[in-house]
Amino acid sequence: MDAKDIIAKRVAQELHDGDVVNLGIGLPTMVPNYLPAGVSLILQSENGMLGMGPSPEPGKENPELVNAGGVYASCLPGGCFFDSCTSFGIIRGGHVQATVLGAMEVDEEGSLANWKVPGKLLPGMGGAMDLVVGAKEVIVAMVHTQKGAPKILKKCTLPLTAKKQVNKIITEMACIEVTDEGLVLRELGPGATVEDVVANTEAKLIIPEKVGRYFE
């Protein structure tokens, strides 16, 4: 199992049957593949869909049905479509239980940066700013380092998406909870040690007496 699969499988354990969940593009879209038996999510796409289904099979794509990332999507029976105003009313109204999204940086206060790539021209951060403030739980799902450099920092250096909104950071190495006291190491990924996590994390970590292990 590679790093992204490990992360997606661990994130899936955070979600519950019937939760309304918004999944970011990329790695977060892998999470439904690892949901425990009996758990079914109501997936929300910020461009105006509730009840989003799996990616369609090749050749069965509907060119008018895409997710917020512009990728072909499907809609499950009972799903519905609406305009962007309604979609963001759902988000800003606190009706999304959890949002799972990637990040380029997260810091000790739970602030995150996930939209501005240095040297690249981008139109903006999209709906992420609203999602991380409006969702009841914000889970960052990302690889622990980028080309060997830590992504969990004392202070974000890139433009922020939002300040102090992240609840959990889940990587292939660790599950870290953001608390008022700081970042608490809750679980270790397969094969990882506390020393590994500390060495690959710039931010200070609080290490409890008992640290769990993924999938045990």
C-alpha cells in the first residue's frame, strides 16, 4: 500500500454513516474506496451537487456532470443539483460535517495553505476558504514531506487559506490532532516511529505516553 492509499484508508476511519462530506480534489477522492462496511457518505460537490457518486467508467462519462475540480463525476439515486449560491449556503450554514482536503503547509495553530504555488499564476483559492471555516471538522490529508522538506511547520510561509481551522492532520506517517495546547501525536502510520515523525516535522509535537498505531 503506497502513501496515498495509507492516508485515504486512515481518513476513512474518521467518517460516519450519513455524514455530509466534501472531498477535495486528488487524494481525498480516494477516501470512499476505504470506507468501513455499512458506512455510506453523502458527498457534496461545491459546484452544486449533493449525493455525488463514484467516477464513471470510461465511455460512460456525462460531459455536463463534473465535480468542483472539473473531473467527470456521477450522481447517486436521490442526489440533487443546485446553483452555487445554494451550495455555499449549505457550506456556510454549517451543514457539512467534514471536509477533507490537501495542503502544502499546515502550522502549529492549525492554519493551512493549500492554494498558492510559488511562481505559478492561479485565479484564487476556490471554495476551500469557505469549506474550512464552514465545515464542522477539517481534516488535512497529505503526504508528510515534500521532496524531503517538512510540510507541518511552526508557521506557514505561503499565503493562508484560513487561520486556526484544521482539526486533524493525517499523513502516511502520523495522525496529529490540533488542540489549544498544540499538535498532539495520536497515531503512527505503518512502519513509522515517534523519532521518524519528529525528525520530519518542523512544528513542535506533544507526545502522549500512549501513541496508537494505524489499523490496529
